[in-house]
Amino acid sequence: MGLHSETVNAKYTALEAEMRRRLWWSLVHLDNRVSEMSDFRCSVLAPTWDCKTPANIGDFDLRPEMKHTPPNQGNITEAIFSVVRSEIADFTRYSSFWLDFTNPLLKSLARPFPKLDSSDEDELGYVEKTIQDRYLKSCNPENPLHFMTIWMARGYIAKNRLLAHYARHARASAKQSDAQRDTALGYALTLFECDTLLLTSPLTKSFLWFTMTILQFPFQAYIHVVQDLRRRPAGRLAEKGWKVMSDNYSARFTNWLGNVNPLASIISKVVLQAWEARKSALGIQDSGYVLLLIFV
């Protein structure tokens, strides 16, 4: 259908071309999440196509008779969620850490991003500042759609920071320090906290069809946190890790849409391993922690 190509999109009216862009980016997000959940490298979120991100314009600004897409508006529109999510993904597909994971042969297509400081994370710092200044600072956190956009964006960026951490240390020969491990754990916990807010806020009740699906499950956060807690049961962030993970589990699994929790048995196995390590290190009893009872 040529949804990925601006050359093809240019043959359509402004309205249809914009609908094609929105559809393409929705498919890209879906494919990426399915790949993450199945431990498969995403091949679609790559710098090999040129479809533009959805335009930041209101739906009523698009009319069938239009020949050209209106310019992006400076204010917040009803397309804000799709716009922000797609712009972060567009950054991701051109970033070096993402190409390290998905297709190193395309590394030459990675884009250089302006440096905000001298740290290893200046690429993600740049995109976070850009999204904050361009969109999030104008969002009203009491507006349900804006609330969704804010915490989706922060969770998405935290996940990318975690992936960038993996990419850096996969190449490093030296072992990670506790400080570096704490930094990565902090990213995973932020991802948890953003997901829990989206699940529990009364503002997002009308979006449960989206937030409660298996494709929004923070799988990377669960795996990273339980592995860290098993390796460092008495670490500086261990107590916070158990609480944040427990809050997320309570929010996601006790309100699951339907009677079957397909991921509960998988997650419970690795959590129990981490819990046994914590019991051994601190000499605590099962009854002292609610999370274990929930998983059992």
C-alpha cells in the first residue's frame, strides 16, 4: 500500500495522506511492541523509510477538498498523543543505541543529535528536552488525553534510557559499578511508576482499553528489576524496587480485562527467585511482604 513512503502519500489528498501517516505509525508502534513482547528484534522501526510523523493539527483542520496539509499548530491538539509517541519513536529509529540492538548494519544511518552535556546520555537528554519544551509543558495534567500523553512520553523515554544503558554496557569489558546498576534500575522503576499512574488515575478510565492490554505490559521493567533484586537483594534501591513493582502488579493484574492473566505465571517465577535471594540476605519471613502473596 506504500504507507511508509512519502512519494506515494503525495499522490493523495491532504486528508487521506494524513490518515495514511497515522495508520502507518500505529502499525509501527504495534509491530515494535509485539517484537518486544516476543523477544524479537523489531525490523520496522528502522531508518529505511520516510513516512512523516502525524501532524500536530486538529481533525477539523483537515478537509477532503484540501490539496496541502496545514502547517503544524503551535498549541496542543487532539492529535497530541499520536504526535508525541511518533516523534519519540522517530528519534529512536535513528539513534545509535537502537540500531545497535536491531540492525548494526544500518548504524551509518544514525543521526547525530545536539549535545546538552558531556554525559553518555545526551542524545536522550536532547529528545526529552525537545518533547518537554515543544509539547509537554503546554499540556494540562487534569485533561485525560494530556495526562496520558505526559506519562506515556516519560515512560517511553525511561525505557529508551534503559535500552541505551544495555547498548553501552554490552560493549564494555569492565563490570558495571553499583552506581551504574542503580542508574539502570532507576530507569526501570520510572517505567513502572509511569505505567502504574496510567493504570490507576481516574483520568484514564476511558482509556483502559489501551492501557490494560497485554501490549502495554512493562515487560522490560519486570525482567530488569527482578534480575537486579536477585543479584543485589540488599541494594540501595531494593526496598523501593519491591514496593514499586508490587504497586504495578496490583494495578495491572488485579484489574486485568478478563479472567486469565497470561503473564502472571511467567513473571511469578522470576519474582520468586528474587524473593528467595532477599529472604536469604535479610532473614525475613514470607508473611512480611504482601507482594509474594499476590504473585503466589
